[in-house]
Amino acid sequence: MRVLSIAKRLIKQLRGDKRSIALMFVAPVFVMYLLSAILTSSTTIPNIDVVSAPDTYVERLQSQANVVNVDSEEIALRNLKDKSIDAYIIFNENKPKITLEGADPSITSLVMNMMNKISSNNSMQKPEIKFLHGSMDMGAFDSMAPILMGFFIFFFVFLIAGVSFLRERISGTLDRILATPLKRWEIVLGYFLGFGLFVSIQTIILQVFSIYGLKVPMEGSFWAVLVINLLLAAGSLALGTLLSAFARNEFQLFQFIPIVIVPQIMFSGIFDLRNAPTWAKILSKIFPMTYGADALKDVMLRGKSLMDVKYDLIILTGYALLFLILNTLALKKYRRA
């Protein structure tokens, strides 16, 4: 009977927490649906520009890829740098030369398999292979390392910020601070700067370990990568403190992870979304990690500068400021002024 009493108390407690019940049943279905939509629409056909090639070769190529004929190698190279194509082909004295983007091993493998099929059914020589970025030896981890580094920074900062700010509230410390003449924005900014010191140290440690300990590819500047990671951490810090304002305990804070954090990794570039449903592409644009991962890959794998990824940096900065403003507004439930 005592065992049943404990069970009944817990059931009654959970029944009263409608948000927990909803997330318990809805979140797993939501995450599985996202995975299904993304994985079932993975890329199977590469995008290829053809500068010059025999008609018979182009016909064979069209059966294996999405092919577009362009007028010059300069146009094809520009498309390759813009990531609108995966490779381009140009013939020189009846010998094909293929230049691959190279930053994604899965796409590289897809293109090479296509070329092998064409070569095996064609009397022409095997193509000369050139990489714009990366190499044939680049592995899956090398390609995903920038994304994973950014995601782990985002995830752990979210946890630390959320739990720490929640404990400030639960312990009554925040209430005492709110009783002072300090304005709400000053309180939010103070917490942001205080947590930010430790978050910055954590970010630097993880980046140094990833680059120098794990030897992940690093074509760009260490400092450019650090700027991106710090902006990601700033957005995550502001988001963690914001969502902690709507949680009564750590369990409720963790309930945000399947809805807010897990989709970030799905839409960050680990999975190719070019053939994903339109709604999935639109959804990917609302997550900070989408822009952080894109900037990290461009700098670390493609050697781009901060100016080249300024659009992503502006978006990340905007997210951090937006979350800080919303956090200030969220404190209205504890103090009006």
C-alpha cells in the first residue's frame, strides 16, 4: 500500500503539470518526425556544371546528376564558391578535369561514385581530380567537427546559464536583487556579463581542444573562429536565462531541450537539406545554430574571413540582443519597473 501511495502521489503530481505531460508525448514524436523528413530527403544526385564536354559525355552525365552547361570556367568556379554546385567539369584534349567543392565528404563520395560509373561505361580517360577545399582523405568527422564544436558550445552554455539563473531565482537571490533600485535591463545585463566570463573561458577551452587536441581541419583564422563561437555562446547564454524564467525547477528547464536544442543539430548542416521539404528549409532559418554552423564551416573548412561571413555574424548578434530584450521583458512577471 505504501508503494502504491508513492505511485499515486507522483501520478497526481504529473497530471497537474500539463506542460510536462504534453512534452512527454509530443516532443519524441516531433523529433522523430523531423528526423524522418530530413533523412528521407537526403541528397542522392549531385549538382554539376559543365564548361565543355562531348555531347555523348554530357548525356551520360545527365543520367547521374543535375547538369547545367555554363559558358566559362570562371562562372563555374563562382558557382562552386557560392556552394550552388558540388563540382564542375571541363575537357582538355579529350581528358575530363573535375573540380570538387570538397568540404563535405558525403557529397564528394557521391560525385566520385558518379564519375566512376561514367568512366566504367566510357572509353574516355579517368578524370583529373582537383579540390577547391579539403581532399580525398577528409573524413566525416573532419567535415562535422566545426558544427559539433559550435553545437556543444551552444548546448553546454544553455545548460549552465539556464540552471544557474534558475537557482538564483529559486534561492531568492534574484528576488532580493529585484527589490533594489536596479532596473530590469541592468539586472539582465549584469547576469549576462557575470556568466559570460565563465562561458567565454569554457568556449576557449573547447575550441583549443578541438583544433589543437583533435587536429580538426583549420583553413581560416583561429581568432575568426573564436569570434563566431563567442557569438554563439552569447546567444545561448541569453536564451538559457530567458527560458529559465519560465521554469519552476530544473526538470521543467530540461523540458525545453527537445524543442529548442535538439532541432538545432538537425538543421545545422550535418544533414543535407537541399532536397528537404520547403517547411523544413524555412524552419532551419529560425535557429541560431544554422548561421553559426554555416560560418564555422566557411572559416574552418573553406578558409573564409569574418567579412565573408558577416551576414551570419549579424544574425547571431541579433539573436543575442533579441533574447536579452525578451529576458528583460520576462522579468516583468517578478517586478514591473
